[in-house]
Amino acid sequence: MRATTNLGNIVRIQLPNIRLYVRFSRLPVAIRAGTLGRLCRRMLEYAAQVVVCGAVTNSLEELDRRIEILRDEVRRALMAGDTVRANQVRVELRRVERAWHDAIDAVAAPDDAAKAAGPLGSILSVRDQVHQALTLLGVPSAPKMVVAVQDVFFAGELSSEKVRHLRRDEERSFRSSPHARPYYLCSALTADRLIAARGLLAVSTWPISRRIVGPLSGRVDFLTGAIHVAEQVGRMSEPTLPAKRLLRRFATSIPSAGDSFDALDPATVAEAARTELAVHQDDDQVQRDVAAERATSQLDERQQLFGSTLTVVSQSTTER
């Protein structure tokens, strides 16, 4: 490695096949080559991590699309009675699914430097951490809320990216081995069309009416989550600053829950949430129960967990 100073505060660093120009706000009079070498290595390691993470994310999306295409091919081959072709495609499907799991492991792998510098974090798997957070909230929730609750109360190592990819993995597991797990992380279902509600996760062991979301459910679930979070904060001997911030996120959208951050009280937030919840809860429960009856009678087990699929009806069919 060779380092030379240029005009002003720019340092040119020459590595094999790489030339870097680094601008410093204050360039010292003398810079040791070892210091610059360490700087270069850190910059290159960071750049490599960014490239790898981006490549893995793109690979996951491509593998998802490939898996869906192969599944369609298997179904078409079976419907046509071509078992030879179906078996060939199934072999390829298993290979692509293994690649998908390898890509997930690459995204979820812990950072070595963080492991060396800090605590080991949660020993639970990603799905168990998500289940833990959802159980505390008690309602269908978005990945960002799941990550926030896990981080505040359980010191987990979740990210929204991990949580988003997890639901597809759960559905694949249920397709291949139904009821092999004690619970599945599934979708909330829309009350009108009984399809997967975008961006909401639920737990398969919940009653189906709780996993239904209707016109009033968004507000009802928000207030229910606020009560559970407030109760959890109230059980802490000394609430941490992140816990207070999370409670404040709920309180700012609830009337009479608290005027300022310093005066925030978990019991007050919970009581204010219960007061508003009483206004909407009965009507929401009626809508959920009606939709739950439809789902139970119209959907199979997998669809009750992950939603029905919309089918396209051709114009010639509707004219008959």
C-alpha cells in the first residue's frame, strides 16, 4: 500500500488494483501508513458488507419468484397427468427452496464484530422472538411494531427485513408439513375478501376472529396494543428510556393519555385507551365474528391462516 498527500486535505491511497481518494476535515501533519492501512481495510469491509446485503436481498426476491413459477409448473404437470415432468420440477423446486433458506441464513447471520464487542443477545430464534412480541401485543401487528416491542422489552436482535421474509417461510412450512409446529406466524385476514391483510402478522393459535381485520379493527387493535404495552411498562421497576418512548408513541394518538413526555404514566395511558376502546369494541367484534364464520365455512386450513387467493374470472365464463 502507498499513501501520498495531495492538495489541501485529500489523501490518495494506492492499493493493488484499487485507488482511493479520502477527504479529511482536518488532515494531521504526519499520518502513519499503518493508520491509513487500517482505515482502508475498514472502508473496504464496510463497502463489501453493503454490496453483499444488497445482493442477498435481490437474490431472495428472485428465488421467491422462481419458487412460485416452479410450483405452478408442478400443478400444471399433475393436472395434465405428466408425473415424470412433475417429479423433475419438484427436484428443481427443492433445490431452489434450499437456496432460499441459505439466503435467509445469510441475511440473519449476526455481525461478527458486534458479537465480539457486545452481549450475545437473545438465544431465541427469529420466529420465537416474533412470537414473543406478538404475544405481548395480543393483536395483529406490523413488522416495525414487532421489532420495536422486541427491542424494548426483550432485547432481541430483530430487523423488519427478517420479519417480512419470515411469513413466506411459515407458509411454505405449513404447505409441506401441516401442524408440524406448535404455532405458525400467519397473516391477518381482511373481513371483506378474506385475503391476507398487507403487512400484518398474527399467530395461528389465536381465535380466527382475532386474526380478522375489519373497518374498525385498526383502531381497536392499536388501543389493545397500547393497553398491553402500558401494562408491561407499568410492571418495570424503573422504565427505560426506550420503553417510555414506545409508550409515548401510543399515547400521542389517544385522547387524555398524557400531555407531556415527562408526565407520562402507564396507568393513565392504559385507562385512556380502555375508555376509547369501549366505544368501538362491540361493533368491531360483531364484524369480526361474521367474517370469521364465513372464513370457517369457505376456506381450508391453509387459507384460514394465510388468506385466500383472488381468482380471475374470464368474460366468457361470466356470460354463460
